[in-house]
Amino acid sequence: MKDDPVMPSPCYQLREIHLTLDEDESQLAEKIADYLTIPRFAIDNIHIIRCGIDARRKGRVWRVYTVQFTVDDASRIAHCQADPRLVVVAPSAAESVIVPTTSPQRVVVVGMGPAGLFAALTLARHGHHVCLVERGNPVEQRVADVNRFWSGGELLGHSNVQFGEGGAGTFSDGKLTTRSKHPLTRTVLQTLVDFGAPEQILINAKPHVGTDRLRQVLINFRRELQRLGVELRYECCLTDLVCRNDRLTGVILNGQQEQACDAVVLAVGHSARDTYELLHQRKITLEAKPFAVGVRVEHPAELINQIQYGLAKHEHLPTADYALTYNDRETGRGVYSFCMCPGGQVVQSSSEANGVVVNGMSHFKRDGAMSNSALVVSVRPDDFADSSVLAGMYFQRHWERQAFELGGGGYLPPAQNLMAFLGQGSGPVVSTCRPGVVEAPLRQALPGFVVEGLLRALPQFDRKMRGFVTREATLVGIETRTSAPVRILRGSDGQSVNCQGLYPTGEGAGYAGGIMSAAVDGMQQALAIHRQTHHQHAGEQCFE
């Protein structure tokens, strides 16, 4: 007589379990047991699914957890079945298997930002022949190039904060947040962990990698692409398209080498202005889109902590962030904070000669003395001098050159104390910006409507975060690369509406905004290419 099979213990998920700042995570088990009114010994296999901060009551800050666990007997919690915070966790489905295609396509992926990298990885795992090209350098050389520029050296047009392996996100806070609930977001996070990102990104409510950790992730990502047979080409720039009868058949690289292909994933990022001009010249359908322009604001990190938490510092609290928005009813423009970098620094992010652009970045620990964020005002196509589809790009360039001149013509960004900008006094100009700043009247480096938007919004921001407007804050200009100034129109199949085989992808194509959404878009476009092959060869399985 066979023994009865051992049934697995029921698994549950419970949200909104609170710990004070001084309580240890080992106390979660007692918290769960107390909430469910069951013995502690009945609970096992506790696993943290999500962790965030509730700082709505200053000075009484909570850490809030969602946890998964098993119970030895489901009858113990029968009285909790109607509790909306408790759900039964279904057994995990068998992991999907990627079945390589039997009809591999030749795909050129242009750009090694998150969209391009994840597109290349997805295509290679499905058995397609991938050539991944990047105008810039491998991340190790790129970091050296950027540090040299920040130390007063030459700005390299092909290898800088915007261009090179990893894309613009390599020199950023490495935020992994997205408003999208797409199921591929979990795949992106797990892939980053597999390549060396901290496991905390799988549970943190606001995950980030940090510029320091992201660089090693990129090296491991590269090794996996090479293992899969992806051809990697650096210092390799897309300079033309080869089309026949509205169908892409190849690309020209570095002005001379023709590369035949069946499809191109165009993931060039929002600063590839020469690519936009090429597409416009080749009559690829584009449209102007809104973006935003403004400045970076820097505050002491402990001041932002005090405003947000009611505490300057605590070992169980991350360096505080914030998100501010203001709708200017008089103009209809939005004014908002963007890409906030707790405990980070401002960086000179130019990619063109005679222009100044700033951005922010943080290390994984976010332990710098200052915190910074962009404060930007929405820009609309009707703000531009003409109706050209590329007018927004030329608008950005014009104001970047204004900032360059205001900073003295040496790539030092202009900066001003916040109170001085408001015309309400003065104060020191203290900035983390590399390679430094030049004190200057920032209003001269910004469009008039941006100045007016900031002047209206800042008092409102101070009402939301008392102490935000202070002589301890410095503004650094200017920030123009918040998003792409154009959208490369594509159809429901992911392809350009008037050039078959061209797959505009990611932030530079106008379909993403940040590392996560760009990575997901890259995967979706890769799957669209694979799906085309799948439909052409019935009977093949397609993993999504």
C-alpha cells in the first residue's frame, strides 16, 4: 500500500505589514501571526515580495511590507478569507521554454541602451542572427572618456554621457520604476539581477541600480550576448538606410560599409540628432512631440530627508526622494520634478560641441551629501520657430548653446542660488556638478515661458515641501534632454508606417521614458520581429 502523497502547505500573500524604523525584519513573522491570530509556529517559508516607505506622518515613518508565506493548515485562517489584504498564491506555472526559430532572421540592432540591449538579447535567445552596433565605446573606455571630459579634457562626440554602451542611463540614478504594469517588467528586473544587479530591486517599491553597479551589469550583459553569438561593433555609427520599394534591405555603417539585413531595431536614444536628420532626409514618417526644458536643483540630502521624513538620517531609511507637479492654469503648462537623484550629483552631459546639458546621477548607496532633481516646464510643438518636424531638436540645440555662452564657453554649466533666481535675495552657489559651474543669471539661458513657469511653480512646491525654497539650494542649467523631440511613427506590428523592416524602438523613437520602459519596448519589438517569422512558418512555437 502506497503512502498518501504529501500535500504542499497552502501559500498566501499578505500586504501592508508595518515595521517601525527600529524594528527588525525578523519580527515580520510575529507581525503576520498577530494579524492573522494564529500561532507563530504555524507560519513558515516567509519571503518578502515588496518593501516601501510610508512617510505621510513626519516623525512616524513606517516600513511597509508585502510578504508571502505558507501555513501548515488552511483551516487556521478560514476566518480571514474575506480580508482584502490576504490572497491565496496559486502554484507557480511551469517556466516557459524559448523554442529557437527554424528560420533565423538577420537583424541589425542600432544602439546599446536598454532598448537595444534587451532587443538583442531577446532576438539572440530566439535563435536570430544579431549584429548589435553602437557609435560609442565599451563601458570601460566610455567611463574613462567621460571622466577625462569632466576633468577638463576634450568632449568626444561619439563617447560621452549620452553615447556609448549602456546609453544615457549609464550615467544616471539607474531608476527602474515605471508606471506600466506590463508583465515583461519582472523579466527585465530578473535579467538585471542575473547580470549582477542587487537582488533588492526585485522587492523595493522604488528600485534603482545606481551608476556604479550598472557598469558591471553592462559588462556581464555583454558577455552573455557574446556567448549567444551576437556580433558586437563599437565606434560603429548608422549613416544611411538601404531601401527598395519601401522595404528596408540593409544599412550603411560609418559612411561606407553596407550591412544587409532582414530587419533593423532602431534604438538610438533621444540624443541621436544626426539619425533624426537622416530619417527626415529619407522621408521616414516622423512627428514632433512635446518634451520639457528646465534646470537641476540641488539641496543638502539631509534637508530633503528632514522635509520628507521629519528625520535628517536613519540607518533603516533610504535617502529621501520627492516628486512635485504643478499645473499652470494660466498657460496650461505642466511644471514638474524629473529624474530625482537622492544623494547624487549633477553631471555635465553634453554630446555636441559648444553646448551645455546637465543631468543627475547617483551611486547605488545614494550616500552623497547633496540630492538633486530636474525642475522642468513642458514644451509644445507650437513653441518652436517653425512647423518643421525637427524644430524641437533645433530648439534644444539653441538653448544648449545659450547655456554654453552664459557659462563662459568652456563647458562649465551656469548656476545660480535659488533665492537669487527668484529675485528674493542671495546665497551661496554650492554644486556637486562635474567639472564645475560658473555663477550666472540663469534666466538668460532659458526660454521666457520656462522662466515664468518656474517662478510660478516654486512657491507651490514650497507649500508642498516646506523648506524646499531656501538659500541652501542651487540651480544648475540647463536640462533639455528629458525625452525625444520627435516620434518615429510605427504601426501595430511595430514597424515604421512607411518603411517595412524598420522597427523604431525605445526612448529615442518616442515610445519609452526611462530604463524599464525602454527595455520592455526593446523586448516587445524583438518579439514582434520573431512573430513575423513565426507567422510566416506555421507550426513554430513563440515565447512571449
